Amino acid sequence: MENTCRLYTDLAWLWPMWGDAADEYAHYGRHVAGLIEQHAARPAATLLDIGCGGGKNVFTLKERFSVTGVDLSPAMLAQARQLNPESTFVRGDMRTFRLGTTFDAVLMDDAISYMTCLADFAAAFRTASVHLNPGGVLIATPDVMVETFQQNRTIVTPATRAGSRDELDVVFVENLYDPDPRTNSTKRRPVSHPRAWPPSD
């Protein structure tokens, strides 16, 4: 897990082209904020975003909460800091990091899908629980679940032109694939594998 995939390292510059933070990502951020306000036992002021990536969800969530983001990729954290300079971002593995503080709400978005065995999945949720205040809310939204997974489902998304490199046309191709869909869902979970084209040299 420490060796993050290329999409979060040398290809991380592509992320600003994939979905606008103020538009495409805003609906999800408002949905999360609404769930927190609905289910929290007390007013929520602080939020921990585990697997925050480039900070596009933070862009909307920071309107209602003081947000701290955690991610494994330094390149993605750099993007998150640039997009959200008023928020705090820390490098860490969602299975093991400890910040020594707690929050009114914790969000684990699609990054939870990278936990492909029960031990890692449980460790990530244990990390979330350690950082949650009593009466707080934990929201986890994997891209796919057993009930919604479709083997070899492919999604093609053209890049937005804003922020793109002039000499490139970029198309994002995402394929959802489980190498052994017969296994029990507690042993293996479908994982989304985004790919970018053209590949870097």
C-alpha cells in the first residue's frame, strides 16, 4: 500500500482535469454535510477526511466544517493544500495513522475501496473510530459494493480543458474488475482502477 499507484504519483497532475471541485464534487460534499447534520448527536464543527486525495471534497466541506485531510500520496496532498489553503493536510496510511486528536465527523470516501482484504478494511475503520468524538458521525462511501458491482464495467470521461497541458488530449478510462468475483465479500472487495491516456513517457 505504501507504493501508491502512478495516478497518485507521476500522473497526479491529471487530477485537476477530472471533475470540477466547485461543480461536480459539490453535490457529494453537500450530501455528506447533510448526513452529518442529520445524524450527529451534537453540532459538528470538525471533520476528518481520510483518503482526501486532491481535496476536491474538502473544497465544499470546508464551508461548514474545519477540515483536516489525510492521504498517502504527497503529490495529491500538495494539490489539496493548493486548493484549500485554510485546511490542514497530513500524510498518513488510513490503516495506521494516529493524529492524537478527535473530530466531530469522519469521512472515508472512495479511498476505502483500496482496502482489499478484511484485515486492512478493519484497520481503516479502527483508525476512523479512534479519531471520532463520542456522538460523532462516520460516513464511508465506497465506489462500489457487492450489491452494485458490475464486473468489467468501464467508464470513459473526457478531461476538462481547464488546467490541461496544451499539447495533450486526455481521456480517463476506469475499469471495475474483481479478479475472483466468487470469493466472499469479506475476503475480497471490488476495486476501482482509474487509468489515464495517454500514459506518460
